Amino acid sequence: MADAHNAFVTEETIEGDDTGPLVGSTVAVKDNISTEGVRTTCGSDMLADYVPPYDATVVSRLKEAGATVVGKTNMDEFGMGTTTETSAFGATTNPVDDERVPGGSSGGSAAAVAAGQADYALGSDTGGSVRCPAAFCGVVGIKPTYGLVSRYGLVAYANSLEQIGPLASTVEGAAELLDVIAGPDAHDATTREEGADSDYASAANGDVDGLTIGVPTELLEGADDEVRRVFEDALDAYRDAGAEVEEVSLPSVEYGVAAYYVIAMSEASSNLARFDGVRYGESGGFEGNWNESFAETRAENLGDEVKRRILLGTYALSAGYHDKYYEQAQEARAWVRQDFEEAFESVDVLATPTMPVLPPKLGESVDDPLRMYLMDANTVPVNLANLPAISVPAGESTEGLPVGLQLVGPKFGEEQIIDAAALLG
Ligand code: GLN
């Protein structure tokens, strides 16, 4: 099938086992998830020719479940972006409207599902990268609780924040894929026992009678009118089905974007140090001492957004500034976590618009980093608190653009959010 939206960096079929729940199903895999023998570029020139010698745990699990992997999907370089425009392999376009971005950073994965090029896809979500493209492309995406899914073989961007998550056209489909990839892994010490015997797919019933849904007022304030209208209509559907909707307050989320970007960039500056042209990455054959060669290979092979983040992250961690930025951000993170915990004492799940805006046109936001970062206001607090969340299509704007509703659950509360999301999709 022609790749009209540039959803794939590499189209290559990897056959799974002959038996298992995913026999006959196709899965597209984000290009920062290692596939043995198939190049894994992270959307970067730095890894344009990198072929991993092993499979990520999630890929082994897909194969054992009988899935056919159909290729590696396009993404913002190293996961850094909200539009899939920072990829060294060109932007992916939104199958709903070709002039618009598909969201990011897992834009290729969402576009592949929306365009019918794969039944399912895997993305990674550090600050919204599964939920954002799911919302912009009109599909379903889940960001699991930290520790539910193994990160072994996921190329790290900000390891304390990220999880691999499933995308599909229905809630049940995404839940089925989550069943396959979830559960502890000896290769990733941050995985937990919870989820070992999961049956998320059978939780997708849309049974919300008696459910209490909290709406954090702070995360509704900045949303576009159209987004807000579709969101309010969806809340009415929940009320009609027997749920109770109440306002809650999460005062700390005002600092969510700032804390997220300080932490994500700090971790990135350390994680990306391995791309030096010696251990990993294009060497470019530069001569001179190691420092010069390291600088040249990175100057040549990394994109502007990645460089910006390495520089800012290095700055935030440097002696003298560490207390002022990194530690402050960690304190804000603890406050966000505590705010969510308190909210879940009185409500079962939280609901917000996934993205406060409709999918922007290509080129509109990528040159304005601050504007791009602010688009993540509703998704990043969930990563700071290590909680599970799902984005489900809630309806369309008057122009016919998809709007996503995000449901956030308590730790390992995947079944609850899957059940509730199934009312809409
Ligand atoms: N847009 C956010 C960022 O650029 C989230 C990216 C992600 O989840 N990988 O960091």
C-alpha cells in the first residue's frame, strides 16, 4: 500500500508466531522501539543506519502473540515534539486532513492506524506522545501506568516519564494490544507485578453507571472553544449513561509544563550522550581529538529541537543551576503527584480534553517552541504523576476535525479508564 501520509520510515514485514491472539493482525511499531535486524532510526539522521541486534520486549511479545509487524513508523526526532515535524525523514501528514499535522511524537503510528495501514500500532508516551496523535487523528491511544509495560529496547528520551503504549481504532482494540505487551519483565527492573494477568479487553464495556468523573477546572481553562464544546457534549453522554460529573481542582498543574520540560530535557541531555559517533551514531569519519569529533558528529547529525533540548538540559543540571531548575522541577513533580492522589480520594477517574487545540496546520507550530510546549498542558501532568490515561475520540469540530477526550485513572487503574472510555469508542 502506498504510504501517502509518510507514516513509515521503514516498511518491512516481520512475521510473528503461527498461534496467539494477534494472528492475522498487523501492527506498526514506532521507530524508537528496537527490532532485531530492522533499522531503528528514532527519526534521526544520527541513527539512519542503526540496526539493533535484539528485539524490545514489547516486540518479542507481539511476535509471541502471532502479530505481523508491518514496519517502523515516523516520529519526532528522539520523541521530541508534538507534531511529527521534527523527524529527519520529513513530516507525517494527518489522514483526516492532509494539510494538518498528525500530532506527535508518535504521529506515524496514529496515522498508520487512521489510514488503515495497520490494525494496531505501538507508540511511546513521555509527555503525551501516544495520546496527542491519537486525539489529532481520531483514534484511541493508551499511556499505561509507569511500570506496567517494559521499556527494554525502547530508546530512552526521558526514562522516568515514559511508557510504550498501544493505539487502535477502538478502545477494545487498544486494550487487546495492552494485554499483549503488559506485565513484568526481567530486563526492566522498573516493571511491576501488577498487570501480569491482565484482561483489559474484557473491561471495555462502557459501563459508567455510578462512576464519578472529576473535571479539573485548570485543564479546561485554556482550551479552544470548539474543543470545549465537543468535550462538554461528551460529558453529557456520560451523565446520560449514569455517571456523576463534578469539578475538581489540581492547583499544581499550573507548573506542569515547566516542570515536565526541565525534567525531560535534563534526562534527555544525559540519555543522548551515547550518540557520539563512537558508541552509537554516525561517525562521519571526523578527525581530531575526541571532543572535536563528538561535537562535529552531533552538530551534523542532530536536528535543531534535539540540540535545543540537550543544551537546556545540560544547563539545568549544571553546577550552580541544579538547585534552581532541576530540583525545583522535582518538587513541582511531587506536588502534581500529590494533587492527583488527593483528587482520586473523591472521584474514580478524571476527564479533560486530550489536547487544548485542534490539529494545527503543517509548519504552524514547529518554529515556535513555546507554543508547541504549551500544547502539552493536559498530557504532561499524567507522566509527572506516573498515572495511566487514555485518549478516545469524543466528536468533531464544525470543520470535521477530531477532538479527543482524555480519561486519567489512579495507578494501575487501566481497567477503569478502559471501561469508561468504551462508552465513546
Ligand atoms: N511533546 C512532548 C515533548 O516533546 C512529549 C513527547 C513524548 O511524549 N515523547 O517532550
